[in-house]
Amino acid sequence: MKKTFLAVFALFASSAIQAQFYVSASGGYAVGANEKVLGSNVTATVVSELEGSYGEGLHTQIRAGYFFNDKIGVEVGVGYVFGLDQDISKTSGVPTLPESMVAGRGRAFGASLVGIYNFTDNIYVRAGLLTKLGGKTEATGSVNTALPVYDAAGNVIAAPAPTSIDFTTNFRGEFPIGFVGAIGYKFELSEKIWLFTELEYMNIDVTRDTSDLGSFSAVRTDGRIVTRDELTNTITVLTSPLSTLPDSTKASLTSLSYLIRDEFTWGTEGTVKPDAPYSSFGINIGVMYKF
């Protein structure tokens, strides 16, 4: 029994001697992975799908880790995604539809918990769980159309005129869990400081939950400024069962009405909660400090 205790104590003492804390900071660029349909591109001759991932763009991370021995360690990290614009809706050249262009981009804070294995002093792999802590998917839209203006009672208060509509909508999602994995190469600059580069894969989708209007403006060529409430009244009348507009135009205006809500909860009023893809495959370059 005494020998067993001494053996266990020696094992823990050996691990403690080899154990090592470190912190690291890195930055990099990633392209979209596991891309999903974000919307559609409608022209006079064809309708095509627009695919992408909000994870495409610039990534930064700060991580802290602990190695139990020369081979095995655990790491926690926080990061930020500055996503590039992704086309999510385009309409052009269709007489019965408003001309529109809507782009989305991700702005997200995330966290990870991973295990690390050193194959050699220089080559390592890490893999574990990933989640999104905060941020948003931001959609910016531009719509050009010729609409009348209606009041809350459904009365016409201005005849149809070309109107330029611009808006920004912020989407926020539910708490997600995803996967992150990387293979890297590190090399020593000094006893404390190491440089590293790695190829990283992230697989995560964020289910849309709520949205709120960030900004809105609508101006007609006759100089009249259309308020958000007036545009909402107009869309309600034009998409009513008695409207003579084509169904495709009604659907386009209905989609616009969701985007310009002050606040909206997805999954209500017949809408679905789509998954916003944030998956990516990229390269990171960083510096590590060992204590």
C-alpha cells in the first residue's frame, strides 16, 4: 500500500513538474465552409440560390492553456469574427418586383474549450467545442420601387412614385454548440516565447431568434420622406387578399415588412427560424507565451 501511494505521488509530482501554463494571441482569415442557402437572386430570366457563410472574414483569438505533460493539454479561448458581406437577396430586371439588394455580415464573439495533443515539439492538433457568446448578423438593404403611400386606415395619401428605401436590420440567435479543430506548427523564439501558425476548421450554425431595426430611410423622387409606419401600412394594403399585385410581388413586399419591423421574433406569424451558418476554414498566425 505504501509503495502504491508513493508511486501515485511520484506520478502526480512528475506531471506537476512537466505541467505548463501558457497564453496566446492570434489573428487570421477564413473562407466559408458548409455554406448554406442565404437567399435568392431573381432576374428577368432566372432564379438562382445565394449561398454563403457568415464565418467568412477576419478572425482573432486569445487563448489560455495548461499542459499536464509534454503531450496532453487543455485550452480555453475567446474570439471575434469580423465577417465579410454575403449577398442574401437580389432582385433586378423584373417589372413586377421591386429592385433590391440585401447583404448580410456576421459580427460575433465566441468561446471554445478544446483538448490539445503534441505529436512532436513543433506539431500539434487541437479539437473541442465552440459556441457563440454574443454579437449579431447584420443585414443592410437597398430597395428601389414605385409605391403609393397609405395611412393606417388604408387611405391613399400619396400617389405611386419611385422610392428609394435603405435599412439595416440586426439579427440575434439562440445559444449554439459547434465543433472546432486545428492542426498547427509552432517554433521557439526563446524559452518563453513561441510563434505558431495553424489551419483551423469551425463548424457552427446559429438559429435565428429575434431581429430589430437598426436604421431606416425611405425617400420618394417627389421629395416626400416616407416613415417606417407609412411603409408598413402600404405593404399591408398591397399584400392584402384583395390586392391585384402578382403573388411574387406580394411575397417580396412581405419579406421586406419582416425586415423593417422595430422588433420581431422569428418562428411567429408563419415564419421559420432559419439557421445562420458561421462555419469556416482558415489560417491563423500567432504568438504564445509560456509561464
